[in-house]
Amino acid sequence: MTLFKTITGIGTAALLAIGLAACGNDESKTVETTTSVGESLDYTIVGIDPGSGHMELTAKVLQDYDLPDWNVTSGSGATMTAALKRAYDKEEPIVITAWSPHWKFSKFDLKYLDDPKLIYGDAEEIHSVGRIGLKEDLPEAYAIFERFNWDMDDMAQIMIAIEDGVKPEEAAQTWIDDNPEKVAEWTDGVATVDGDTIKLAYAPWDSELASHNMMKIVLEDMGYTVQLSMVEPGPMFSAVADGSADATFAAWLPNTHKTYVDKFDGQLDDIGVNMVGVKQGLAVPTYMEDVNSIEDLKK
């Protein structure tokens, strides 16, 4: 039996969101518990892109926590947050695949479900990963990547601005203008170049949209011509491994992207950690007071 009992497309995620909104009760302040959370959601978790390591781990969650009735819809980060908003506005139950940093935690009162089996692992790190030979070919950029390190609050500032309607490059430029000392730590003493091209690949997540637009501007200020490519995680790692992309700052380790790192063992240069304390798991709105652990999905 497949680990994903049902994996449907983007349209289904949208239909789920509409269905959750349609059955809302404006007078309710907490979710009623006369039916189980599984029954109230038709045993459906709202997921993201099927190629993400997060979805792979969620499949393992359903297996290891013995949740055979539960399904995960596939879609994108945008369809997931749209479903969340519709359910949240009606105070209806919803279970989503979630990760931090992400702007949804500033827009909605959410909580991660406890994961006693640690299928999603403990706190993770985001790594900067380059193609083999990058250090020799583009030493100035490589030096910046080795120093590149920021925190979740930094990234969140850009993500929230983008969600509020600011263009990604403008949001990134504002952060750079407000944090010159951090950028200086990455670039101090590094020589400028004259139009050298560098290709960056990133996964289609709000967090990576923020980091790669920010680094694009930093590199352009150092004289580089930067090409950005947004692709699914599998092609992202494949591109860096085969050299069609120079680097990515979107490798979540040790758990989320373990499959890809193992697949391309010896073909990737792990340049260093650019963020610590990131997290992934399943999340629900805080008004779902009786659902606090993945184990509670059995009720």
C-alpha cells in the first residue's frame, strides 16, 4: 500500500479550502469536539509540492503513527496558505504541513503538533550548497557564501513584506538598507568583479524567495550578473550537482532534504550553515484546543 493513501492536485486543495469555509459557524470560538478531528476534516491534511522533503516525511508520519485513514493533498505553499486562511476566517479545523520561518505564523495563531517520534526531527539548519569547483571558479562569491549567516527574524521581515504586496526585490532591498552591518560581515575585504555570471536555484517557498532575492542584490552590488531559477527541490539539487546552477541557499538539513543530499553524495559542496533553528511539522490553529500532538489525530 502506498504511504500516501490519496495524493491529489492543486484543485483538490482549493476545493478542500472552500468546503471548510462553507461549513463554518461564526458563533463558535473553539472547535466542537462532538466528532473526531479526522471526521471533521474527512481525514485530510493540506500539503504542499509533492517533491518536497516535507511531504516525504509526512508520508512517513502517517505510517509510523498508524494513521491509515488520513490523506495528504499536494499543491503548493500558496494553495496551502489559501486553505488555511479560509478555514481560519471561519474558525474551522484544519491540519497543514508547516515550516518556520514563514509569514503564516505572524498572520495566524498557529501551533505545531507535538511529534514524540521525532519523524520531522528536531530543529534543522538551512545550508548553502554549491557545485563542485565553485570555489575555484568564483572565489569572491564563494567567500561571501561561506560567511553568509542570518536569523529567522531577518528572513521573516522580507517574507512579511512580500506577503503584504511588496515586490520581492524591493522587500529584499529594504532589508539590506536596514542591515548594512550584516551585509558588511559577508562582503568585507572581498574583491568586486566585472559582470561575472552566477546562477542561483531555489525551491518555490516563501522563505527561499526571500533569501535568494536578498543574495541576488548583494552579489549584484559586488559586480555579479545574477540569474535566479525557481524550481522544485529535486531539480534544484540536480541542477547544482550537474553544474547547471552554481549554488542554492535552500538545503534544509539534516532531515528535510536528506534524500537529495544522499542521492547526490560527492556531487555537492556543502559550503556552510546560513540559518539555524528552523523547524517543520504539522500545524493547526490554536483554537483547536484538543489537538496538540500528532497522536491526537487518532481520536
